[in-house]
Amino acid sequence: MDLGIEGKVAMITGGSRGLGKQAAQCLAREGCKVSICARGAEQLEATVAELAAQGYQVHGTQADVTSDEDAARFHQETISSLGHPDILVNNVGGRRGSAVFEETTLEQFREGIEVNLISAFRLVALVLPHMKEQGWGRIINISSIYGREHGGSIDYMAGKAGLIAFSKHLALQLAPTNVRVNCIAPGSIDFPGGSWDRFQKTNSPEVVSEFIARNLPAGKFGWPEPIGEMVAFLASDRADLVTGACINVDGGQSKSLF
Ligand SMILES: NC(=O)c1ccc[n+]([C@@H]2O[C@H](COP(=O)([O-])OP(=O)(O)OC[C@H]3O[C@@H](n4cnc5c(N)ncnc54)[C@H](OP(=O)(O)O)[C@@H]3O)[C@@H](O)[C@H]2O)c1
């Protein structure tokens, strides 16, 4: 399906592996020029090389999106090498504290809110002026099932729930400007080097089976490709009028938590 976004510039935070990498892959396949960032140089360079070898136009910046300076540099380098971003995917996120309040420090809670929520604000502030000026833009925020239902660490759940509310608020404000804002709430997605890969490698088969039986109605973990496809769809004109939505890609996982 031609999604009609050929030539658009897409900026994806945290695109060196996992869901962000898959989003970059799917957008690049649609003809977008893609700009990714990550803190770690090695994996970033490998992913940039992999996408370039497939014939895609790709840029990588080593940057931490919890830093104002790094985020601004990522934005500037994207403009210099590919052009102004038309599409922003706020993909970076992760847990900092624990599932238990008493085992989570205020500093960890702050860091969790910073990485899962405030980094998205920071990036939106950088790309929005151009999107509004040209009357076209797409912002896609990657939340989590744990932003909708109970689960994960307390900072992660609060940050991801905040990201859903942030997306909805921004979406309604920007609806008249043709800048569309949506959110995806993935379930448990497994890929080499990801958190569920580590979970399966560091726990006994009994613990893993019990987790799958209790939480995953399909009897298996999800995989990154459907998330990337959903990002590409939401970035397209085919998704025009889809705004302020939070779409679950979770294999029914959210239902199992009730
Ligand atoms: N995997 C799942 O089951 C799942 C489920 C629901 C929601 N999600 C959400 O989906 C998003 C991606 O998940 P994932 O599993 O693909 O994560 P991941 O394996 O941790 O990968 C995250 C990517 O972001 C980069 N990154 C992390 N922190 C960064 C920072 N501060 N600044 C710049 N780059 C940073 C990582 O590279 P570096 O480490 O080198 O920086 C990597 O490229 C996250 O928001 C996550 O919360 C994931």
C-alpha cells in the first residue's frame, strides 16, 4: 500500500534497536528520509549502516533526549542532512524505579517522568513551529499498555499514562492546523537485546511460562513489525482525521489485566 509519504523527513528518537528501529525501517520503506538517535554510538552506527545499505536516506545522531542540548543538536543535524522534520516519533522510554513505591527514590521517579514524558515535550517544541508553518505534520508518541493498565514500575506507568494525556491534549489543540498527534500503546514486544528477551534469559522457564499464561492471551510475546507498520500508517495522509487516538497493539493483553 502506498501511504503517500515519499520524501517526508521523519525524526525517530531512539531508533538504534527495537521498536524505534522498526519504525525507521517502515517509514524508510515508504520513501521517508529517516533520522534516528541513541546514546550508544556502536548500535547507532550499525543501524545507520544497515538502513543505508538497503538504499535508504538515513542520518544518525548520538544524543540523549533527556538533555536540552543533545535534543537541539539532533534536530539541527537532521535539518542539515535531510531537511526539516515532517514526522516525529517519540519512541524513547524505559523504567527507572521499581514496581514498589518504597523501593523507588524520588530521583528515579523524576528520571522516569523525564525519559518517558518530558523528552516528548522537548522534541515537540523543536519540530512544531515548522510543521505548523507548512500546515502538515505528524507526531506519534510510543506509550505502553502500562500507561493504560496497571503494570511496570511506578515511574514508567505514570510517565506513559502522562504521555497518553499529553498526546490527547496536543492532538485536540493542533487538529485545525493539520498536525496530527497520535499515540501507540504496545503490549509486551520481544526482540533480540530487548527487555523481554532479557526477562526470558534471566528467569526460569516456569516463571516465563507463568507470565505468558497470565498476561499474553495469544500465548506469545508480540514482535516489532506491527508497531512499525502502525507508525507508518499514522504518519500518512490515509490516517488523516485520526487524531488524539491511543491505539493498542497488544494482542489483547490489556483485556487480560482486568
Ligand atoms: N518492548 C516492549 O515490550 C514495549 C512495550 C510497550 C512500550 N514500549 C515502549 O516502546 C519504546 C521502545 O521500546 P524498546 O523495547 O524498543 O526499547 P529499547 O530496547 O530500550 O530501545 C530504546 C531505543 O532508544 C534509545 N534510547 C534509550 N534511552 C535514550 C535516551 N535517553 N536518549 C536517546 N536514545 C535513547 C536506545 O539506544 P541507547 O540505549 O543506545 O540510547 C534504543 O535505540 C519505549 O518507549 C518503550 O517504553 C516497549
